[in-house]
Amino acid sequence: MGLLSDPNRRQALVSLLTRLNGPICLVCYLAGVAWFMGLAFEPFTLRTGMSENAMGSTMVEEHFPAGERALVTGREFGTMKIKADGMPVDWLVKTMQDRGLEVYTQTFSRTLPFPDENKERFMVKGTNVYGILRAPRAPRTEALVLTAPCSPGKENNQAVGLLLVLAQYFRSQVFWAKDIIFLVNEHDLIGMQAWLEGYHHTNTTGMEYSPLRGRAGSIQAALSLELSSDMVTSLDIVLEGLNGQLPNLDLTNLFYAFCQKIGVLCTIQGKLHRNDWDTTSGYSHAVQTLMLMVLKQASGRSWGDHGLFLRYHVEAVTIRGINSFRQYKTDMTTVGRLLEGMYRKLNNLLERLHQSYFFYLLSSLTQFVSISYYMPAIGLIGVILLLRVSFPNQKCPGFSICVVSVLDLTAGFGSVGTTLSTSCDKRWCCYGGAVQSWRSLRVDPSGDKPLDRSCPLYVACSLPGYGCGTFPCFGDRGRRLDGYRHLHGWTRTAS
């Protein structure tokens, strides 16, 4: 405390941090990147394992036998979809009623802020069809959901067929302690959002929909099924939801456990698990899987219908069938047995999934990185911003950033020199160079010889340097600014 309370020592510390600002930022940047890249090394990760005692064992017997019937039903659904030029609502209602379900429909409409990509329309209308299998020996206070989107063309017909046959098979079982909802939604995310808003009595998107006449209990978990071929080589699990939300890790562990028991190849981010973690190729494989998950979370979009369930605190994942060049094939009977086993274990839950992690990164389905492991890397990168704001260097006081804006590159400003900088108490100008064309960028920080660089290469190399503060921002004090414009709080100057 004496160091901070003594004005002379405090000034010396400020001077030291100001003088070593650039090197400290560089060290923090490199340390943060190295820390994060090291998380893909298997000895630094944790092994996945079931935390929920109710799902700790896969000792259930799966007897689903109707894989071929699921394919026939899927082909029939595809035929009826062509005849109806869309979702065959009447056929689905009749088929679900024949299987002993309580069947209901929901109509919805959504005005898009932009035209639809397929039919160039601003208004999207559709219908959701869902059937409820009531629990025979339990109060109707909890429910599970199995959903399959009605996609255009021939996509996902097999998933709808398997859903309908599973509904008939589950109807013959007497051990269900939770209601099971079988949902076929139209227009993918739009239809799913309408159904969830109607189920939970909310309207956060301004969508118009009819109220749900049939309801079950509180939804504990949900699975979204996507199958577009009669045979699959592997099943890929999709986790990323809106704004990077993730389901409880136990749901992923449950999927992996039954894949191992039944003998189904399972992937995450489309990549299989590898055991050669101590080799260069094995480490590169883990890094790619980890970075794909980070990028998908950073996008903020939902990568499946399951992502909308996460907004309502419902643990959900999407199981997607992949038919690739691998020789190993899995039929619909095996996929049905996998789903039967998962639902039988979810049926044993006495409370919501909460024992395992909600913030994590997966380098494979057997190894994960918890939030306590990757937050130090984020903290090291965040220290850079704190240092740059608190202790600016002497060449450019204040918080100044020299960036070649993508907006300037794409807006066609021509050869006019443009810069983006914040306003300080003294009028300083940070030179980012001049945009010469789409392909070339002329950088003249010192006023001497211009340097021509390939624009994508320069931006890719320079932005990390400016972000961590290792590249200085050059400026001339008192330089007259001619022709400036304000854009979102930034000042664009032309010289």
C-alpha cells in the first residue's frame, strides 16, 4: 500500500507502465494466445464424465425394431409434402392420431425485414403439428420434447419418419414418467420460435401465432433430429445456441455414452475423436475442433432448432446424421435404439440437469475445457485494453486506435486517405494510411517512402498489432483536420 499512497512512488510506477506499455501489452497478448492454444493439449484438459446420478449408467435395454418402417413412413411423408407443396398438415394430424397421440396444430405468421431467400416474400406463414404422449402413471407436470423440422425438398424426411415411428413405439411402453411431445415444425427456426413462445406464453419477437390448445408439463430436455439419408456413417452433435449458449454438459455425455454402448460413430464439429494427442496431427485436430466451437459461439447464431430451447432454460441439442465416404454405416434401427436409450435415461430425471458444466469448450467428446481454464487467457487479452486506456504511450496520448476500416474499403472512397480515430482533449490525428484501391493499400506513417501492401494481408497482420498496442499510432500535434465526418462516435478525416 505504501507504493500506491506515496505520490512519488505512484508517479514512478505510472512512468514505468507508460514507458513499458508496448512490451507489456505484447507479452500479455502472446501469453494469452499461448495459454489458449495450450488448452487443446490433452493433459491440460479434463475428461468428460456423467455428473447426474440419475443418468450415471446406461444399463437400459433398447428394443426398437422398426427402422425399415421409419424409412417407409419418411418416403410417404416426402410424397405427401410434394402433393401439398409444403407441410402436409392433414396427413400428419391423421398419422399422429392413428398412433394414439393427442394431436394439436398451431398456425403462425412472421413479417420478415427482408425478402425470403427462396420465394422472395416478406410474409412467412406456416403450421406446426405436435402430438403429446401422456405419461400413464405419473402427474403431468414434466415433459420431454422430440422435434424434427419440416425442411424444403427431400431434406429431413427420414427424421420425420423416425419421429412418427418412435411415437408409435413409445406409445406401447408403460414406464414413462414424463409426457413426451413429438413436434414437427415448419420453416425451421421461425416455426420453432412460434411454438416455444406459445408454449411459454411469451412474445418477444412480435410474431403472430395461434394459442396452443394442448400443453404438457414443464419441459426438462429436448432433442432435435436431422436426418436426410437412409443410412448414416456418423451422428454429429450440435451444441451452440443463440449468443453462444450451451446445454448442460451431461446431455452431451449422455449422447456419447449411448453411442459408445451401441457402437455408433459420433462426432463433434464433424470431427471424430483421435487418440494420438501426443502427435502433431493429433494436436492440430484438437485445435481445429476447439476453434470451430469458439467461432460458432462467437457468431451468436443458433446452429440448430435446439438453440431456441436454451433461451427458456431447457437443455437441448441437435443430433445430425452425416452420410460421408466412411465405409461404416448405421441404419435407422440403430439410430432409433440410440434415441430410445437417451429418452429412457432422461425419463429417470428427478430434477433439471444442473450438476455438470454450462460454460465449457470441447476439443473432443471425451475432453473438455472448463471456464476456470480458459478465463485466464481472456483476462490476459483484456489487460491489454486496460493498459492502453490507463497508460497511453507518449506518441499518441489518449485512447487512439489506428484501423483501416472494412467499411471504408467497401464503400468506395477511392484514393482519399481515410482514418478513424477518437477525439482527445488535444486534436491529434492518427494516420492509418490511404486506401488506394480494392487490392492495394499505401501506408505512409513516417512521411517517407510509401509502402504498397496487399490489403487482406496487411489488415490480417496489422490488426492484432494495433489491438495489443505493439504498433504505435503516429500523429502530428496541431495538424489541421480538413473535411471530417462523424460516424458512430468516430472521426473520419481526409487529407
